[in-house]
Amino acid sequence: MFDLIVKNANLPDGQSGVDIACKDGLIAAVEPGITAEAGTVIEAGGNLVSPPFVDPHFHMDATLSLGTPRMNVSGTLLEGIALWGELKPIQSIDDIIARALRYCDLAVTKGIGAIRSHVDTCDDELKGVQALLEVRERVKDRLDLQLVAFPQDGVLRDPTAMANTVRALDMGVDVVGGIPHFERTMADGAESVRLLCEMAAERGLMVDMHCDESDDPLSRHIETLAYETRRLGLQGRVAGSHLTSMHSMDNYYVSKLIPLMVEAGVHAIPNPLINIMLQGRHDSYPKRRGQTRVRELRDAGITVGFGSDCVMDPWYSLGRACMLDVAFMGLHVGQLSSRADMDWCFDAITGNSARIMGLDGYGLAKGCAANFVLLQARDRIEAIRLRAHRLATIRKGAVICRSAPVTHELAGTDGWSELDETAFAPPQTG
């Protein structure tokens, strides 16, 4: 007897009419026509079952703080950083915990199973670190929370940031972060990359740097990050987040840069919603899109995962923990409009981001962790098109969130009729 069976599901790889059986927190079988009994049976009805959504870049210590102590009037990155500096001294550890737990609840309802959150270490009390370590423990049965020690004000620019970052790692933070483009000089930025990568190598940790979140085409710290990754043998363990300066770089330099990233095995994490909102603020017309060169990075073989970055905080006043919103925006801004491109955008919020985070047991194969989400859509492209309603979130083989299907009733001459948004057959090619 199984703990749970999902019947008649479509899978992300195109299989249809498949059953998924779960036992003791693992997927025990993925095949058609499973006849065994189960404690819980879910009829998928031809809807899509996906591994959980993964958000590889977020700021949980700031989330849901919108309007405290004031709004970001200019909407710029720099005012957001200044506003965050005003919020840090007046928020308490309990405030951060309460907001983060509320956000995690919202994330579960949207099918998110793992989040990588940067946590500011430019705070001598390390309130955010203390809070999110507590949150990580409290939500571990519902989602995986991976924490990045992030010296928001610059690990060299802020006088206590280096010591605080070391303290945060000693306390149990998982990943080494940085922000080289925010240091006082290009040389300091490069030096910060070297020091932080050496710290990660010594501790056997991953690296995830806010890198070149700027419109300045001469902000080229991703080149240094790729160099240090190779020098220290960190291949496959390093990610560059944002990389927005790449949208302003000349093509010749990029033709050199991307192969360097490929050689180093550096991953890329664009954040479509926030990048297009914050970048290009000094432009009149034409205005730059802000998102990095997603297509070129992907086509070169670099693992690209889309992050959400912010929800209702000093930098972004919108958001709802929906990774399908993120993919939808990334698709449009990157002009990823072919069927293959749109299908790939689903990878950018699932498997690619899981690889970037190094998640164990992720997927829908036998032996994987029994973590997945049932969507009111038949395939991956339809899920993005509709930003599909989540019907159920399953964690360790148990339903932890469920919702009735969304339906619409229309009045007509013969009475009321039901409209199903998924009932439009998409083309299979093109």
C-alpha cells in the first residue's frame, strides 16, 4: 500500500496518462495504470504534474516590508538600498521571522519547493541571519531554504562586513555571497571576488554573487568571478546573479566573456521582474530592457535559472511568489517565443534552478523525493501562458496545500455554461 498515488497525470517530458506512487517520502513508481491501494488518491485528470518550482534568488529578510519606513519614490535600485538601510535598524528579529514565515506560506501555495535567499551581513547584530536560520528550521518540512551570506553594502566598503560574513557562515549560513560592483572601485570589486571565493573554497561552500547589477558596460566583475572559479577549482559551485551590465556590453567583449563563463562552469541567475523594473532608469529613449543575455548564455551551455528576487519590499512593490510570473516575464523580455524557447523557460524555474542550488533528489523519477505540484494546465507552455492555478502541493508524499479548480460560468440563451481556459489546443510544432 502506498501513501499517495496521483492518477492520470501529464508529465513535463510530454508523457501523458501516468500515475505517480509515493511511499515513505519518496517516489516509488512512475508508470501508467498503477492499481495498488493508497492512503490518498488524487485524480489529476490529464493535468500537469511538475517537480516543485525553485526560486534561486530571493531576499527573504526584506520581503513583505513594503512601506516601512517609507516607499521607494524613485523606484531605483540605489534608493531601494538606501531605504533598506533605514529599515534594518528599526526591524526586530521577530518582525523578520513573521514576514518570512508568511512569505513561505505563500510560496507553498504557489508550488515553490526550494528558495535560495540572500541575507544581509552588513548588520553587526546579524538580525536577519538569526531570523532566517530560525525560519529555515521551522519550514524544513514544507520547503528547502538555502541561505547566502550577503554583504549588501560591500564586503570591503563596509568596515565590519567581512567579520560579519565570517560570523554568519560560522552560524550555519550555506553559501558565500558578494556584491563587487557596489565596492568603491573596480579594483576593490575584483579584490572582494577573490577574497570571498577563497573563503568559499576553504570552507567547501558554493558561491552566489550579485554581479554587475548595473547598466554600466564596464562593470565586468563576472569576468573576475569566472577567473577565480577556475583558479580555485570551484567549477559548478558558482553563480553570477543579475549580470545586467551584460545587456549593455558590446558584442565583441561578450563573445570573449561567455566562453570564459563556460570554461569556469559558472551559472547565471537573471531576475526578470526586478531587472526590467530597476535597470535603464537613466535612459530616455531607447530604453534598455535590463535583463541579461539569456538566450546567448543558454545557447552556450550555461545553466540559467530565473529568480524572483523581491516581493513587496524596498525594491519592488509587486509580486506574489509566483515563479510562473517570473518565467512569463523572462520569456517576453528575452523574446523567447518559439515553442522550444517557451518550453525551456519552464526549465529555468524548475530543473535548472535545482541544479544551481545543488538540490538532492529533485525530479519525478523513481527514488526522487516525493515533492511535486499539480497544475491546472496540460503542459509546460500552457502552464506559463496561464500562470496556471496550483491544484495541489505535495511534500514528502503528503498534500500540504490544495485548492479547487478555477472555473468560469457564462450566461447564455440556453442557461449557464462552463469555460475552461485550458480547453484551447495549442499547436504541437513551430
